[in-house]
Amino acid sequence: MHQDTEPEPGNSTLVEFTLAADPDYGTRLRVTESGFETLDGSREDAAAYRKGNVDGWRQVIGQLVEHVAHVAA
């Protein structure tokens, strides 16, 4: 998928961010990405996109956690 392409069926996924109060942690962030099965290409392509995005979200959320810890300190 190309970053300069307008999202439309076959070339995009849906990313949802949910914030919820958590008595133990303050705020819990949940990131859900769906729609890989609707992407153009093979099942193998969709699985590769999903894996890449899961790895990418882990990295981004890790950076967010570090930032919040730094700001809160």
C-alpha cells in the first residue's frame, strides 16, 4: 500500500483507538486494526501486511509509553 494513495476498498484498513479509564493504570489505550481480509492481493500478502502492522503498532505504542513516562516524571 502506498502512503500517497487515497483510502478506498481494497487498499486500506480501519484503525480504531479506544481510551478507557483503568483503576490500576490511569488510562488504557486499545488499538484495533481490521480489514486485512479485504485488501487487494493474496492471503499471504494480507498476512504479511498484518504482521508488519502489528510489529509497527508495538513499536509506536512502546514509544508512546516511554514518552508518557518521561513527561510524567
